[in-house]
Amino acid sequence: MKKHLVVTPSSLSSISPLATAYDAELAQRLHTEVGSKLDHEYLAGDGFKLSAADILKSLSNKENIVLLDVRTPAEQQVVGLTHPKVLSIPLDKLMLKENLDKLSSHKDSKIVVVCHSGERAALATGLLQAAGVPNVSFLGGGLIQLVTALTPKTAPMQ
């Protein structure tokens, strides 16, 4: 069974990015375009969904990437990211003009959106694509997958 996220004006206000959009034209464009950008199959099929291995390879190759952390400040205090190019913007503040301006200053970088499980990162990726932000993708499975990939594998004790 194929699942889709249904986007309506009321659901958009409940996720907040549009409630804080800085202009009416952008809000309307996001409302019109964002539905097609939020389907996981669409995002994964077009190469927007990256694995933990992809991210680790990019970091080890010193590629020009920015990790955009869309978790809440409380979540960031529990597990923080220490990479020099981490930009922390909670999802509910993502579409504010000053935050979109911060992202535009990284237009030559690959922007990889991260969150705890990948759900908010996928949503943020769709919103940013609809807003015209280039080179944006997300970490599938979120930090859970990244931590799993970084955790040494050990043999079970016998």
C-alpha cells in the first residue's frame, strides 16, 4: 500500500513552516508545490535521500557539504553535531527570511538535512526545494542511522 502525505492549509499550519513564511507569495507557492515534494518515493527516487554511508563518505572526502540540523534545541542538547559546517535551524523556523538567507549563503555547498529519524528532514527537503534552495538532500533514517553506522560492530558474547 502506497502512503502519501496529504497537505492541506490546516495541516500546513500545524507543521508551522508556512505559518512562519516571510511573504505571502512564497507561502502560496509552497502550498501549491510542496505536496509533490513530500512523497518519500519522489525524494528517494530523485537522489535526494542519502544513506549514512553516503554522508560518511562525503565527510571523509572533505566534500563541500553543510549539515542542516532541523531538530529542536532540546534534541540538539541531548545529541549534538560537532562538524564545523553544521547549521542548526529547527523545522518550525526554517522558512523565516533570515534562515533562508543563511542557506543562500551556502549555495555552492551540498546541503544535507538531518533530524532524529529522517521524517522532518524529508519534509524540510521538500519545503526547501519548493522554495528554490539548490543542492538539498536529506539523511534517510536520520541520526539513528548515522549513529548505527558509526557504532563499532562486535561479536555477541558467548
